[in-house]
Amino acid sequence: MKDHYDFSKGVRGKFYEPDAVFRLPVYLDEQVQAYLSARAEARGVGLAELVNDMLKKDIELIEMAR
């Protein structure tokens, strides 16, 4: 690395987007992904849709148990 960097011509907020949506990468264990991929394919839906539906059901159960 250099000892000094010149940011005098930099523009603050040049790439800022207030409505930006950040997607978190989620990494599944190999066995879990294989199982869920097979279930998703059998149902004719995408893996992300299947996982989101499962998580939403889990959230409902957690909220009901409160």
C-alpha cells in the first residue's frame, strides 16, 4: 500500500443509492442443499422460493409459541 492516497478529486456519495436492496448470501450444507433442491424440483418451484416458504412457516410457529 502507498503511504498516502490523494482523494482531493473524489466525489462523496457518487455511488450512493438510498433505495438499494442488499441480498445476503446464504450458504447451505451440501446435504441440505441437495435435499431441498430435490424437494423444490418435485414441487416445480425454485430453491429460493421453497426455502423462503419454509422460513416463513418457521417464523409463524415461533410467533405462535410466544
